[in-house]
Amino acid sequence: MKKFLALLLTALMVAAMVPALAESPEGYPEVVEGIDLGGQKIWIYDYWTSSSARKDDPTEEEQATYDYRDWIMSTYNCEVEQIAKGDWGSNSQELVNFVGAPDGSLCLFILPPDFVGGPMGNDALAAWNNDLIDLTAEKWNKTDLELMTKDGKVYGVVSGVSEPRQCLYFNKRVLEDAGIEWETIYDMQRDGTWTFDAFQELLAKIQKDTDNDGTPDIYGMTGSNVDMYRVAVFNNGGSFFDYDENGKLVITAGSDNTLEALAWAKDIWNTYGYQQPADGSWDYYKDAWKQGFCGFYMYQTYGGFNDNSEMADMADEWGCVAFPVGPKGDTFYHIASDNITVIPNVYDEETVAKITFIYDLWTNDTPGYEEDNWIGNKYNFTDDRAVDETYAALRESEHCAVDRVLLLGSVNDIEGSDFLWNLGGSTPAELLESKTPVWQGLLDAFNK
């Protein structure tokens, strides 16, 4: 009997020393048993956070975020800090330096999309595929998963939707002066009849030489012609680079869909575009648009929809639609350009799994504050349909295209230089032929 009581007492003492699996606060993720980081710190290295200090007087939502993140760190015995490592151009080099000489710390890097291809092609990134993270979850951006997938492995993620990029603004007064009811453009976008041909017809109505001097006084459009060339390609079912049946990245810019779109866009620009004056700066179109003598403006959404945007002091009212759809296309797009979170390829699989698990929790919406607040002040800048129909649609993955040029380098260096920048003086096919050897060298390096 004494022996039994002794064994029972020992069992009770051991049980008292082993904490029960903690219950999550209401609305929090369920606690996953067996994950313990041993007090290690996980660094999230971005290129913009100058201080990770918390606010002394946080809002209610900010305090809720602090509380949630404290719970993560306490529950899984870790610390997490987000801070800048390098700047926009150097953070990728900081990653490469770390891979070459790891110091034992745990970290993730957030890279601009222009700089993910080199590390990915040189096996400097760890794959995210493991049992502790569900990459099919809605929170993970499908467009960027597609970009960062190679041979079935995912090498980088983005939490949340892509920021809409290329769009087509229109000046309501200029359109009305040309006898165009601007609401009909939204109607065409909604009904699926907003096409290359429909756009071209409006440009022809808008452009006018009012003093008969041989030079238009009202132009059909202005803006970034490179943005127009790129989005026209994807809206016509084309691309510049893609994977072949063997999983190798190849040039697809020679496809009929791509060349057709580039030829059409070049003709549109040369015929209806207000172009850079001899004494104008590279961004001449920003001021030209605000002066109010162009019907349409090819640019990106941040130019008009963001607080303190470049168009904030524009006198004329404007609307906004997506770029139209080509004859070979199936819907309208913008082209994703998101910051990508990656993991250095220096850890074993178990450690990578733990890092991805913590990052998954860290990037969740704050419990109790999941309401979508992307609209912000956008209704103050333009009409409701520009926000509710255009901007809202461009946030959806079905309207977000992947340009795999980002696996080879920046858009300007690869597609811009000596190609799209020179499209006005040569045919797309001729330029492609001249660029193919350079591009092929980059592809060979990526494909190995």
C-alpha cells in the first residue's frame, strides 16, 4: 500500500510539472502542440522599417495586434522583430551575404519583386512546402505563388491581395467635350465589351486639331507607353516569358498574341499619344495629364487613388477603368509587382517549417479586426464606379497577371532597355530578334 501511494504521489508530481496544452483566446488560432522555438529570435528583414519600437499610445486595433503577437511569441517560445536590413536595391544582396556566411540566426527577407530571380535561380532560397503551413489558404496571394513556384516548390510568398497596378484614367470633361458619355466606358467594362477596338474608336473621337496647324490640340491619350505595351500583351493572351513543358523558363515574346498586341499598342501610341517634347523630362506625362488636354492617361493606380497622390491637385474630374481586352484575350489584367517574403536556404527542413509556421501566424489579420479596409479615402478622389468596379476588380487574382521577367531581373533592365523603350522606331519582331541572345543567356543562368 505504501509503495502504491508513493507511485501515485510521484505521478501526480510529474503531472503537475507538465503544463496542459493552453487554450487559445477567443478568435485566436488553435494552439499547435509540439512547436517550441526554444526562445530563439526570428528576424523579418524588410527594406523600409526604421524602428520596430511599439507606439506609446496605440489605437485599439494596434494594441490588439500587439496582444496577438505577444501571444504568438509566448505560446511558441520565440521572439519576432521586423526591421530594415538593406534598402530597396540592397536587401537582396544582404540575403546573398547571409546565405554565404550564415550566423546561426533565424530570419526571413522581404525583397522587391525585381530581385527575387537571382537568388531563386541560384538555389539561395528555401522551399516553403511543408506540413505546418497551408499554401492553399486564401490569405496567400495566388499570383505570387505562381511566380515563385519552380519544379513544384514554392520559394516565396505574399500575404494578401496584390496592389492594383496598370490602369487607364479618363478626363471626364475632355470626353464630354468630344460627345462621349463617360459612364458608357464603365458599362463596357462591366459587360465585357471594353476592347481594343472600342478604345481606339474613343481615341479617334477625342483627338482634335482645333486650329488646323497639323498638330493635335487635344490628344487621345498620354502616360507611360511601356505600361501600355506590357498590359496590352497580357490583355491579348500573350506573355514575354513562361515555362515550357519541361519546366524550363523560355522566351514567349515571339508568340502571335504578343507580337499582335505590341504592334497594335505601338500604332495607338504613335497615332494618339501625346509624347515627350524635345525639352521634356522622362515623366513629362504627369504634368501634361493634369493640364487637361488628353482624354486618357495610362499609368498606375497609386497615381490617383492614394493619399497625397500626383493627381491630388488636378482640376478636372477623372474616372478609371482597366486597360481594354484584345481580340485574343479573355479578360483584363494588371501586372503584379509585390514585395516577396523569402527564407535563406541555410536551414534544415524542420527549422524552415517552424519559421514558416510563425510567419503564417504573424501575417494573419488581427483577431477581431478582419474587416476589409482597403477602400480608405478612395471615394474622395473619384467616382464610386472607379472604386467599386475598377479598383475592386483589379484586386482579384483573376485580373492579376504574372510577368516572369521578374525571375530574370527588373522590368526596366530586361523588357524596357533596348526593347519596349525602342518600340517606336522598330517592329516588335525585329527588336525581339536583337534581344534574344541576351535574354537567352539570362534564361540559361536561371535554368542551369
